[in-house]
Amino acid sequence: MYYESNTEKNSMATSNLTSRRDFLKAGALAGIGASVLPSAKALGEIYPPAKNRVAGPVAISSANGRRTVLKAMEVIQSGADAIDAVVAGVNLVEEDPNDSSVGYGGLPNEEGVVQLDSCIMHGPTSRAGGVGAIEGIMYPSKVARLVLQRSDHVLLVGKGAQKFATMHGFEVEDLLTDHARERWVKWKENLSDRDDYLPPHDPSDKNVGQNFSPEERHMGTIHCSAIDLSGNISGVTTTSGLSYKIPGRVGDSPIIGAGCYVDNEIGAAGSTGRGEANLENLCSFLIVERMRMGDSPQDACLFACQRIADHTKLARLQDDQGRPNFNVKFYSLNADGVVGGAEIWGGEGTFSVADADGGRLEPLAYLYKRA
Ligand code: GLY
């Protein structure tokens, strides 16, 4: 079942959350704790309950997903599968023109074209779907889900992904808002040496290539994972990717194992931040495998941060102490409903959580403290 998020958005009492207190209050106002459990039989007819456990329901997301987790919980409480919940949750951000890192309003590539990435994974079936560099479709997460449900493939890219979407009734729309266009023009006008093309260079050369300062290049994204009333798990990640990227650049978000991974018996993980570093380490898969070995979600996320730090060997990607000069964040939950997250550079970072008691922000653990 698809939830039409425009309608949902209008009915959300939680659209302008600004503080942790508002967030908690909104969870209560939205009746997140209210019990609207469908019968076990009805759920079992969709997907059998996860084996040997009763955990959740719970939803987690990046810090920009405060409304997302509340929406995901609302959908879960109506008896839906977690895959419906996570898609409905991130749709709110995909259609939000004020989030410049996801969907409509996302910052474009270097040619001024918005190209979106998303992937999704469904725990009960272990099926996955993704779209890379798709243009003109506001809800790449829905298309990723269609790839999972209505094709025998896992990943569609570019024109093929767009054709697949229009075949299923999606409209092609202009996703470049005036605000995003103006920021892109400003970037073009100040390019100097800060695009993504690299000249031949020595790996020890610090003075070459990209400027990954988060103030100048945007790597925002949204991830959402959830456990539904049957104890089944799904996860989704969706993004407009690195701002002003080389056209056709695909980040970690549409790649299963990098941007998102789910094992129904173990847990789920997802990421935001510099996709290239995550692509080279497949951290969502790594986090789930660390949890399989007994790590808590937070420890598994920290392990992934350390793995990236250990593998960041080029001088242009290091600070003067050899540490990564960029950030990546991970979000995770295990099959028992325990949640956790970590980032490479932090101190004040948070992630969004909602459960039967409402919504809250939890601190992200970190490898290095920001100055
Ligand atoms: N993590 C989002 C991206 O790098 O595209």
C-alpha cells in the first residue's frame, strides 16, 4: 500500500518541529502511543512475524528525519509493513523544497540538473531495490521500492530508471527550485579549483582536488529504518547526493550494503555523509555483520567510522593529523529494537528515534570531537 504523502503532509501536526521538546510533544500529540494494533492473523497474512522475538515497534532516522520517524511510527501503528512505514516517512522530506539534500529542492549536479539516488531493503524477503542518478522523479524511494517489487532487478540508473518510473505512472517534474538554482549559480561563479576533476597527482599531495568542507559541498541525505508490529525490519535511504557532482555520479545511497542494509534476523543500518568513503567500505553491510558478531548498534557504527578512518590514506582527504577531513554518519537498530548511531566527527550530533512513547533525538557517538 502506498501512502500519498501530500495528503499525509497536510494532516501532519508535526511539520514544523524545531526542538527536542517540540519533537517529544508532537509524538504525544500525534497519538503515537495509541494502540491501533491489527490482529496478528492480518499481519501474518502479509509476512509472517519475525522468528523468536517480539521487538519494537521503533523507527530511526537521521537528524533531518524528525517528522520521518513520527510518520513511520504512525504507519506502523496502523498495522502496515515496515517497508510502507519507512517510505512514507522519507517521502515527507523528499517532497520538502526546504531540504536541499533530498528530492525536490535538492542541490543539482554541476550542470544544474537534480539527480537522485535511493535504495531500499525489505527484511522479511531479503529483497532490495535501488535507483541511481534518476532525474525528474520527486520520490526516488518509491521507485526503488517498485524496482524491488515489480522487477527482477536490484538497481536501475539514469534514463532507464526514469522510464521504469513513468511506466508505473510517475510524472516527470522539474525538481530544481529557485533557491537550489541560485546556490548552483553562485557555485558556478566561484568555481576556481573546487570541482571534482583531479589532475594526475602524487597520493601524498595535500594541495590537490576537492574541497569537501560541508559548508561548501552538501552531502546531506536521509535514512530511515524501522521495526513493525510483526518484528519485521525494513530500511531506506534517499538523497540528491553530493551537490554540484559530476553528472552521473552515484553515491552510496542507492547501493545496497553501502547506503542501507537489512537482515531481518539481525538488524538494519544506513548512512549519510561522504558517499565515496562509504562506497569503498560498504559500511551498512559491515555494521549489520558486526551486530551479528555481538556488537551493539552504536559500537557497530563506531567500528564502521574507524574502518573508514583506517582506510583514508590519501593526503588530500586527511587533516594535518592524518584523520579524515570529511564526515560520515551511521544509524542502526538491532532486531531487539536497540538503536544507536555514530559519526566520524561529532560532539553534538543527533539522530531521530520514535517508538510507542513518541519521538526523541538521541546523541550520535563519535570517533573524533569537533573543535
Ligand atoms: N551519502 C550521500 C552521497 O554521498 O551521495
